[in-house]
Amino acid sequence: MKIALMVAARTDTRKKARELRRKGWTYDRIAEEVGCAKSSVSLWVRDLPRPARDVAAHMDHMRSVRLRSLAEAEKEHRDALATARTTAQALSDEQLRTAGVALYWAEGMKDKGHPGRRAIQFTNSDPDVILVFLRWLELNDVARDRWRLHVAIHETADAARAKAFWAEMTGVPAEDFNRTTVKRHNPLTNRRNTGDNYRGCLVVYVTKSNDLYRRMERAWYGIVGGAQRRVVEMPDSPPMQSPVV
């Protein structure tokens, strides 16, 4: 009885494969549709005339396969990100110090040759980036009463909602924030930072931070020097020169 059922199922699969081949389906599509090996499809339909290639249908199929693959890859990536966050070990002071310096040099305000502008001011729209920066401030014994926070946001967004979000994220009451900076709308600009997840940028200014700025800058150039020496010591790497600043 079991063998008879298996034969009947295989016969139905073969029949469906032949029907699909007559419609112009490729071996790959048929194998995917009926759930069998491509070699089996070839054996079942090889006596049928080769159909004219339906380019549009083939492109639609390839597009759907690609989109499905991208969706699977994206899900795998998101799962890996969640795992990385939940399983990460606490950073050492040295790791956080290095990360904070590099982060500030990439995103923070620089003096650009004007000694009077040596103060710590950091602006970003990513809550994770802000979190790392604030932990770096705490590592450097910057008390919260020296933080001056305000939101910078487009005029079409919900500024009050954004301020509430940043207040909860930083632990600083919304009433302690400085006045929000509102960017006027430019109709010629095609803005992408819209929607419910747009909360503007948080600007973090640190009072009495001239000394911290100097220490940050010295640490950054120490990182650059160390990276230079590491590259030079690699036998196959050409020497790299730092730009003059």
C-alpha cells in the first residue's frame, strides 16, 4: 500500500512537471515548484520540445529569488546584531576611552585651528552613538550638571515628541534641555529623514571642557601614530604619511 502511494505521488509530480514545461518553465523553476531534483525534471520532460524563452517571466522569477535571498540575508544580519548586543562583554576603561576618542574625532566639533573653540560639543541622530559618547563623558568624570543638551530638528517634525525621546534616553529631564534648534523647510531638498523614527539630532555641549578637548585631541593623535607604526611594521604595506594639520 505504501509503495502504491509513493508511485502515485511521483506520477502526479511528473505530470505537473510536464505541464509546467509546456508552459515554458525552466528546469530550475520546475524543480523548485514541484520539490524534486533538477535531474528528475530533465528525465521527465526531455521528450518535450524546448519552449521559447519567456524573458519577462524569467526576469520576474530571478527578481523574486533575489528579493527572497536579500530578505533572508537581512533577517540573518538583524539576528546577528541582536546577538552581538545581548552577548557583548562590558567594555574596559581603555576600550571605551579609545572608542570615545575616535567617535568624537569623527563626529564632534573640532577647533579647526582656533584655540578659542576648544570645547566638547557632539551632535548625532543615532541613540546608540549618543549612548557611547555619554558613557565616555562619564569615564572622564564629566558630571551631568556640565551637560547642556538641546534638540536640533526639522520644522515639519514633532519637536516635543523628539525632546521626550532624548530625555528618556539620556535620563535628563526634558525641562532641563536648552531651547530646540529648528531647521526651516527647504522645498528644493528631497528629505529622507522622515517618519516616526525621525527624532532630529541631539546636541551635547560640555561646559568647562577645554582641558578635556586637549586630552581628547592628544589621545587621537596617539591613536594615529600607533596605527602608522603598525602599518609600517607590516612587510607588504607601503608607508603611509599623516596629513599636515
